[in-house]
Amino acid sequence: MIFDDTPCTLGEGALWHSDLNALIWFDIIGKRMYLKPVGGQRRHWDFVDHVSAAGIVDANRLIVASSRALLLFDLRDGTRTTLVDLEADNPVTRSNDGRADPQGGFWIGTMGLNAEAGAGSIWRYCRGELRRLFAHITITNAICFAPQGDSACFTDTDKGVIMRVALDADGWPVGDPQPFIDLRAEGLSPDGAVMDAQGGLWSAQWGAGRVARYDAQGRFDRAVMLPAAHISCPSIGGADLDTLFATSARQGLDAPGPDDGCTFAVTVDERGQSEHRVILPSSVS
């Protein structure tokens, strides 16, 4: 069940890279990005700023979200180039949850360093343009996309409701977001999420020690229990796209157990979507 036993203070940003047969994830507080192939050795890279999420550009390059910018990162030599500033003039915020969309854009959420109320936003970077989509969010999370590319989900963990919004053909939101999965009555805190190929949403639930699947209509299907209290971000990968990976965190625990902060892998009976690729503007080589 344990894929990697590195104890992250705040593990996040789980991302399956099929070209490398590897999982990528972050320790936000540690300002570090990890990459580990299945059956291979873990690598890591350190950053000056907090880093939290990535999108795949191609076999060797990622777009990486930091507290001040979106970076183009080369896995071969660790070089990084700023693509665009991300709230660089706001010392209160850092990046948080993010994911590439089916149309080649990259959605990234921000939040306050101390979860200041309403300090965060969700942005979309698409072919060189960075546009704010939603503002006044406390803890941005659960960014994921329906397999048909016609809707996106996200949440403010502080509110406990996963929202869904329609997308146009170019991947931009249309209309107002609507409640999709309401977890308030159960007292659950939705963290990161990913959608499988059937449109099921897998929600990491902070404090509950689990990733729960909801079907395409938002109905609870099942829960995968994991041996860490704060499960933070899922990804579905592996050679057959049937392995559920999940990061966790030691942050906020008075007495962390030996598995808190580790990254987990469990075989499931649903197939995931292949991760979408971020399309860069032609001016970026």
C-alpha cells in the first residue's frame, strides 16, 4: 500500500506521468518536488518558493506552480524558466491544487499561507494567457475535469461542497458553478480530486483517512481507506491506469503515525483518464 515512505509535511499535487511510468508529487511546506518510477528510485528537486502542482507538457517538461509563478521545468537537468507570474505581488498567498484540462490549459488554485479567509483564487493558464476564473476562495482544491471535457469541478475545502461548472469548446467556464457533491452533513473536508474515465470523482478527504469515489451523478460509490489521517491528493495511474495513488500530510497532527505523510498506491477496478498535456504558446520553445 505504501508507494513511497518519504514523510511529507504537506504532500500534494499527485500526478501520473505515463511517459516515465512515474508518479510526481510535492511537499509544499518542504518546497520540494518528487518523482518516482514504479519499481525505480525516487528523485527530488528543491525550490526557493513553495511548489504545489504540475502539468505535463511533454516527456521531459512540466509546468510547475510555485507561490509566485508558473514555471517551465525540465526534468532532464532541473532548469526552470518563468512562464508567467502568479500573484507575485501578493505576499499572503501561495499556489495549491492544480491540474491540466482536456483543452490544453492548466488550472491552478491559490490560497493564503495561513488559510486566510477568501484570500485564494482559481486561475487558468492557456496558450500563454493567465486569467482569473474564480475569486474569494479560502482553500482551493478538487480541480478535475470530466472525460468529455465539458465540465470542471473544484472546491473551497473550507465550505465542504464540491462545485461543478460547464466548459465551452475552448475550456473556459460557462455560467455559474453549481453544487455537485455536498459533504457538509457528513462533516467531511474535500481536498484534492481526480476523475476517472467513467466520470467518477475520487475525492481525498482531509482528516478522514480515505479517498471516496462519487459516480458521474455525484452519488457516493465507495471509499478506499488509507493508513494516514490527512489524505490530500489522488491520482490514477500505473501501466493499466488502475492504480489509485494518494499523497498525505503530517501537518496539523499532534502525534503523527509512521504512515502519516507517506504516499500510497492501491489497485482499483476503475480505469483512470490519461493526464492531459499543457499546450504552450508557439513563442515558448
